[in-house]
Amino acid sequence: MSLIIRWLVGAAAVWVTVELGRALGIGLGWRGFLGALLFVLVLAILNAFIRPIVKLFTLPLNCMTFGLFALVVNAVMFWLAASLTSGIKVPGFWAALFGSVVLSILSGIISGLIAPKSGR
């Protein structure tokens, strides 16, 4: 059950990210909530299987930039997920960077609000 809730929370975070990107003129677009659900599914699969391999190969560069290159890896995963699905429109790298950062922040905040707090 929590997997479905996380999936819906991710889609809601994608919706807010795209709307914020539209309001700021970043150029993000989407094709409805089902497109956002598909995007979140593809992004989760990419983050589970492809991202660890990419992070391993970019480890020296990530160390030299004190971890800032991880933002580029996240943007590439966001852009790749958008290009594999028709649910989200990402016009370029800067839009992907914006989307990945905002989506990470929103997902963290929403998950922190929804997830039960243990140990308190």
C-alpha cells in the first residue's frame, strides 16, 4: 500500500514541479496525471538500475566537484525519463536540472509529511 502512496506522491510532486516550471517560464510541460504517473514509474526504474552505474563511472568527477556533479546525474536521469515517456516535456538541460532539483525537494517534503515518524 505504501508503494502506491509513494507513487501518487511522486506524481503530485511532478505536477507541482511542472506547474512551477511553467510559472517561471522554464518550459516544462505535461500531458496529464497519467503521464506523470508513467514518468514517475520510469524515473524510479532508471534511478534503481541505471543511476548507480552512472554514479560509479562518474565517481572521480563527483569527488573533484565535492558532490555537485550528482546534480548533473540527477538532471540527466530526469531528462532521460522525460524522453522515454510522453508524459513530461523537458526542453533542455537547464529545465531538466530545475525539474530534478525541485522534484527532489518536493518529494522529500511531501514524504516527510506523509510518512509515519518512527522513534518518537
